[in-house]
Amino acid sequence: MSDPTIDLRSDTLTSPTPAMRRAMADAEVGDDVFGEDPTVRSLEERCAELFGMEAALFVASGTQGNLCALLTHCRPRQEVIADRGCHVVTWEVGGWASLAGVTMAAVDAPRGVLTPALLRAAAKPANVHLVTPHLVWVENTHNTAGGTCTSPLQMDALVDAARALGLRVHVDGARIFNAAAALDVEVARLTAGADSVQFCLSKGLGAPVGSLLLGGADFIHEARRVRKMVGGGMRQVGVLAAAGHAALDEIPPLLRHDHDNARLLAELLSDVPGLGVDLGLVETNIVFFDLAPRLGPPTAFAARLEERGVRVVGFDDANRCRAVTYHQVTTDDMRRAAEVVAAAAADGLS
Ligand SMILES: Cc1ncc(COP(=O)(O)O)c(C=O)c1O
């Protein structure tokens, strides 16, 4: 029998653990649109406490959490300041423009980490010709920058700069638990001073569905109406929130291992002729590698890897492939994946 495929396309490929499935089967439920699902309520309370925020809202996905944040914070003709590579800028179907009616001041932040200087340069002055800057968008960890982290001190400086400019701050913390594990701090320390946070249960934390939006009580009260407007009011959704509880119990201590695996993979790939890996960017569970022109476009290279039992995502526009680790891939998988990539690269080079 051939080895099973090693699927490194994303940390969304986790499947629910036995503990999650048990929790789902046993979940106490009610109608959450009536505010009567005890499992959702306890998950929201737990997460608000974990992040030191007043309130939380269980939403279907990271995209829905970010969209609810945009629609709650902003009005049309206001502007969001974000790194150009942020997920919301490109990978959320342009909801910021088509649904929230805001503009995006997209800046080039080294390593995906915004700085006060970048913020000050991007914040437009009051002028009849201009949109009004309103919200600063921090993505931590930053996916397309390579899983890089914004540290507590960098965050403190950003929050201070945003306050001085009269701006609010949202953290897209889809992988904030990875940042916390890498920096050895509590998640609340990474979001201190932010007005809102979205984090995903369904990435490295391994739950099948769900994100939390967190913020002040008034903000979450309004975001709950917004969630209903965008079709996110769910009924006996405690069956999903229960998996979120189990994920929070089980997975955070395992994330460091995912980071060790990513580092191992990155180091092995950095020795492969024809591949380029910036090891300095590998802080968490994401590894990007670029390709010598002889290896062909990344999507075609990824297709060749798939034939050999390893799946990654190829991005032709950026000439690179992405591999992501999670708790259900092993250190042996890293070694085997690196061998497969090396063999495919050697074939491509011949
Ligand atoms: C940084 C970041 N934010 C938001 C999202 C959106 O999450 P979802 O796929 O749950 O909508 C993703 C998805 O990969 C992401 O990487």
C-alpha cells in the first residue's frame, strides 16, 4: 500500500479529534438566535475572559468575523489601514468594498508587521477630497508574510499611534494562538488595547467550524445584529461551539510542536537546489518556498508534488508554494515531504 498523502495546504485540514466529536455529541443546545444555547454562551464567556474583553460572539468563519467587525466599526467613506498582504485585503472576496463600503489604505509592512511610522504616513488628513481613516487592521500571525508575529511591544506602539490618530484597532487573529505559542505570552497580551479581535477555532486549533469576534459590550451587541444581517444567526449551534471548547482544552499546548515541524521542514527545504526559503520568516506553522524558473510555475510544481503524495498550495503570482503544519501531521511527515519535494525539484532541474 502506498503511503497516505501528506496534506500541507493549510491548517484548516485538521479533522475533529475524538474529544471534539464526543463534546459535539454531548452538547447541551438551545436556539442561539434567542440567546438560549448554553454551550455557545459559555464559549463566548470563556473566550471573552481569555482575551480580557467584555464580550464575544460566535461566528461561522474568520471571514464572517472580520466582516462583522468591519460592518460594526465602520461606515461607508471611511478607510481601513492594513498591510497589503492581509487576508482581508485579497482573500475575503472584497467584502470590505462591496459590503462595508470602506476603502483600504494598503501599505507594505516588512514581515507584515505594521509600525507607527507606516500608520502615520497612511492616515489621510481631514480634507474634503479624502476618505476618513478609521480603523487599523493588524493580522497576527500574518499568513502571507509567512506566519510572522506582531510582538506585544510592537502592538503597544501601534495601539498608542492609533489612539493618537483617533483610530480604532482590529486584530485579525485567525492564528493568534500560534503567535502566543511562538512568543510565549498569553493571547490577551497580544491583543491588549485593541478594540476588537477575531480568532479562528478552525485553523491550527483544529475545530471543524467557527471563529470568535471579541470586543466591548456595546460593540458585540451591535455585531450580533450585523451577524444576523449577513445570515450568520445560527440555531442549535452549541454542537459546533462544543468542539470549540474541546479545541481550546486540547490543542494550544500542541502548537509549539507544529512550529518545530515547520522549522524542520523549512530547514530541509532550504538545502534543496532550486528552492528558496527565507528561514528568518519561519516563526510559526507556515513555510513558503520559492522556485527557480526551471521548476515551472508553482501550481504546476504543486501538481507534480501531489502525484507523489504531498500537497502544498502554489501561488503563481508570487512564484512560491506554501506548506502549513498542524497537529495531525508528524515530524516523520516533514522528512518524507522534504524528500518528495527534493526529488520533484531534482527532476524539474534535469
Ligand atoms: C489571517 C486570516 N484571516 C482570516 C481568514 C479567514 O478564515 P475563514 O477561512 O474561516 O473564513 C484566514 C483564512 O485562512 C486567514 O488566514
